[in-house]
Amino acid sequence: MRIILITQNEPFYLSKNIDTLLKQLPEEHIVIGAVVTSASPFGKKEKFLDKALKTKKVFGLRFFLYYSLRFIYSKVFQKSVTQVLYEYGIDRIEIQGSINSKTNLDIIKSYRPDLLISILGNQIFKKPLIDLAPKGCINLHTALLPKYRGLMPTFWVLKNNEKYTGVSVFFVDEGIDSGPIIVQEKVKIGNKTQQQLIKETKQIGMNLILKAIDLIDKNELKLIENPESEKSYYSFPTRKDVKEFKRIGKKFF
């Protein structure tokens, strides 16, 4: 299959995950291009300074300093998502504005993809994009859908004292994390920090994407329902949420 990735230049975890995915992708499948947007950890595009100030305000000084140092380290010593794609000879698809615009849809369509894969895609996909590739558009979500749709599921499962979370790969529809599930794996939380949970669920996610690709290619799908009646949805946490997270003994790193 001919695959296009839709992702962002997230500086902390994603380049390693994308490298793992590409390294293990069977020869009969090829990533022919990637749409890579700037990092947007809060689910929407913001200026760099606005992101930094929002991080400090919501998560506190210690969190801000820790991830500031990690950001600097990643820029100096780690490969970016774009660099990883370059090493694999994958074309970066340049678009401007909304990915759903006719101009951008025509650009993506010109690559003749069979399948679109969103990993931290940071725009809402509309039907023309969802239907663009014959095999559909799939997305990775690090939660056990239909629960914990939305933003930062690793934060919310810890704050809510869940014993388990999970990872889901599903077909994208016009809702938010609401499409039918292709594969899913349950994860025991234990005493993990958020950072440990992010690392573990993202690694599992790469393995599940590979499984999903194989099932789609072989037409062996047994879709799992993702019912609206059982959903929970979470947006970006507030300072109050972070204080409660810490009060009950949860840790970010």
C-alpha cells in the first residue's frame, strides 16, 4: 500500500516512534509522503511564546523548566520528525493553511495514497480528506476508546485514578476520536508517571498501527464499536486540575 503520514514536529517522543514504525514497516508498504505541521501540544496552533507561557501557567515552574531543558536537548541531540523522514527518503508534503482546503487536498491526492495515517495530527479532518484514500484514514489515540476521547488522555487517566488505560487505532470519521476501532490494547497503569505512560503507550501505538495496516491490507477487519453512549471526553486541563493531580500523589516525570 501507498501510505501518507499526517503528523507534527513534536520534539520529545515522536521522532523515535516514527523511526520505529518506518523501520518495521513491511516492504510491500511504502510511505510516499508526510504532512508535518508545527508542534501543537495543546491541540491547537499557537505561537511559541504563547505555548511556553501557557505551559508555565497551567503546569507550574518545575514542569516548565523540565520540559524547557528537554526541548533544548532534543534540538541539539535528537533527530526531529522531519530529519527521520528525510533519512528514509520520504517526501515532506508542503501545505499552507487548512489541510481540508481544495488546494491541499489536490496536493495530497496527487500522491495517489491508498491509506492515510494520522499520528498526532492537529487539525479536524473533514469528509473529503477522510474519503481521499481508498483504504481510508486511520488515527492513533493513547486511550481505551470510547473512554477518554480528546486531549492528553495520559494526564486524565492518572488524575482520575484509573487502574488501566489503553491504546486504540481507529478509522477517522467526522467526530472526535469517534470512528470504529480497528485494534486496541489494554495497559496497566500501576505507579507509572505520566512520562512513563506516554512512552509506553506511544510504543504500543506503533505496534498497533503496524497490525492495523496488515489487517486493512488483507481485508481481515473485525471492527470494534466505539459507541457514543459510552464515551467520555476531556479537553485541556486547568491549573486546578493540575493541583488535584499532584495532591493525589501523581507525577509527571
